[in-house]
Amino acid sequence: MKDSTYSIGRNSRRATVATCILAYLLVWGGCSGKKEGAAKRTFPMVAVPTVYNAPQARAEYLAMHYWDHFDFGDTVNIGSAAPVTEQAVVDYISTFPYASYGAVNEGLRHTLSMAERHPAMYAFFTSMMERYLFNLNSSLRNDEYFIPVLEHMLSSVVLDDYHKARPGAILFELQKNRPGTQATDIRYATPSGTKDALSHIPTDYTLAMFHNLDCGNCRELAAAIDASAVIREMQRKKMLTVLSIYHGNDIDGWKKHVSGMPPSWIHGYDCNREIADSATYALRVIPTLYLFRKDRTVVMRDAPLNYVEYFLNSILNPPVAADTNSPQ
């Protein structure tokens, strides 16, 4: 189980959908089907026109048209047939990585606008989106995809001000240090007492790991980062700095702790308590990885290590552009 800085509901079931999404995109089908105890209903699949013959084009078509044959007015779909509808939501979300963010954003808003016609249906769809896009235990978790859902909820005529308070608070947190924006500076002190900041790190990229002291996942992640061949190569070429940040209160304990961490990293603690008291960074889980450019632009937020390695490898070994002037 992940170590977390605060708790949210953790009773969502994980979804394993890789096989389903590949089949859906390639043959216009899907893996949603008849469910036990779901009134023998199946999800009414939409056929992707043959003109959309590339995975991204198909995914973007589905972002807008996935629910074309679904009856948002029939509450059986969220009653006895709720498992079928829930699986359809999972399959729908699973198309998102194949589409552009703009298409996903537009598709989510369109879907929720159709669900909004019936308050119970809207409540079901927004709760499913939260379960799979925001819950820490979901394998489909993605804050960026959940942001359009929250924005739709805040503008919805279905919800009153009371029921908009929680979505508003979550959105406020998720809007901090989003990918593509310039991050809030991180001011830290090292074990020797020297004070410095993220903005002063000279390398092209900085990988920041926010961690706690009594955290098994933190130790495992630190070891994996230290063993990463691409990270070590980027460090050797002075293209990447690894920065560990502790934002707790036990500074003496932290000094002992970092003595056992990789010496090639910069180790700092939140000396001004900006992260701890002002919540300049929304750290839903610990450990958390952020990847920054030299100008503090956020490249990745709350990113799995393998995603970071894939990106860094593309920097070290950029794809070779095709030579259009070479003979055919």
C-alpha cells in the first residue's frame, strides 16, 4: 500500500484493460459484455467509421461518440445494470492515452453534459470518474483527466453550492504545478545547513523525489532511481540532478536518514516550511516524483519511474529523423 499524506476512499477495484483497449481500437470492438446479475444487458458499442484508420484518430472519435447509443435517461443502467455501465466507463477511460488531451477534455465534457440531464445519472458518472481517475488505488489514475470532470461539476446546474465545495477544493489542489507550467520554487537546506533552491540547479533537468523518513516505498524508489542506467548516464553527463526533499519536522532524524541515501544526489529539507504549511505542492502520495526543466517547467508530476526513464532516454537517444533527400 502506498504511503499517503492524506487519506481518501480506497475501496475502488483495480482495472486491467490493456487487452481490451487494443482490441477496441483495432477492431472497433471492446471487452464490455454481458455481466452476471446486470439484467442481461450489454453495452451498446459504437462502430468507428473506417475513415478513422489510425489509433489516435479512432481514440479521438471515441472520446466524443463512445456513448452515442447509451440511454442516459434509463436508470436501469445505473441500477441492476450498473456493473455493465461501470465497465463501459473503464473501457472509455482506457482510450484516453491514445488521444490528444484536447480531445479527451472535449469528450469528457460532452459525456457529462449528456449525463447531466438526469441527476442520478450525473452522480453515477462523476463518482465513477473519481473512482478511476482520482482514487489512489486505481491503475487508471490521472489527475489531468480528472480536472475537466471537476470543472464540469463546478459549472453544473445539477449541483448546489454545498455539493460543489469538495470538487472546488480538489481542483484547487490539482491546479498546483501542473505539467507544462512553471513550478513554484522549492527552497531547501542541505544537511550542512547551506540554503539553496530548485531555481539555482544548473542542469537541464531535475528529478525531485519528495519523501518521508519511515517509508518503505521511499527506500525502494530511491534504490530504483540510484540503479537506473539512464539516470546515472544523465547525471554523468551533467544533464540531470536528483533532488530529494523532506518536508517533515524531524530534522535530526532526516540528517541521519540521508546519510544512507545516494551521495550523488542533493538532499534538502523544507527549511521555510513552504511545502508543509503553505502546501505549495499537492503531495497526494509519498514518495512522489516530479521532473523539471532548468526553467522549472514541470515535465511530469506524480510520475512512475518507468515513465521518467522513458522520457529521459528519449533525451539521451533522440529518434533519428528520416532523410527525405535519400534515394528511395
